[in-house]
Amino acid sequence: MSIRPLAKALTLSDAAAQRVRDIMSNAEKPVVGLRVGVKNGGCAGMSYTMEWAEEIGPYDEVVEDKGVKVLIDPKAVMFLLGTQMDFKADKLSSGFVFNNPNQTSACGCGESVAIEPVKADQLGA
């Protein structure tokens, strides 16, 4: 019986990885990575959170992708499974974008989303 490796909870596009590396290289304090999560709020129900992490928490999900270490809050893992974090820039704005297959809708302003947690039968266990 072969065991297939678990899928990463989150992946980064080349643009997102490069942007995170660029910002980390200019950080005022040493950081171990970028902490990503979700919180309740906004008109659609949830919003993504990002902050620099100075240490790895005992329950953090640690993902390393393209030379970047991302720490996922344990409460957010089931909402982020399969998500790709990207970085988009155009003439009027720039920012990180989450391409999340668990997202069911978003508000008109783009600041919050509705996300369904991954169900156990979707994990392929």
C-alpha cells in the first residue's frame, strides 16, 4: 500500500512568493514567515488575515513554497485547503489575492468572502 503525500494547505504563485521575499528582506525585525488566517467579519462573513510571524506557534500548519515559509493558523486550515495565494498589480492597485476553491461568494467591495470549510469526505482519506 502506498501512501500519497498530503496536499499543501496553501500554495503561492511565483508573483506572491517574490513579493513576500521582497517585503521580508526589508523587515524591521527578524521574522520566520508570513502568518495567514481568516477571521469573522465583513459583509460576506469572513476576511483573510496576514501578518509577519516572529515565531512558529505549536499548532501552526507550516507550508514552505518557493522559498517562502507560510504559517497557517490552525483554525483556518480547513477554510484554506487548496488555496493559491497570488499577487496582482495594475495601474490603480496592488495586493495579495486568494484563489480559494472553498469560497462560495464575495462582497462587492472585495474585502470579505463566504468560505465553506472542507468536509472530511473531500480530503480523500
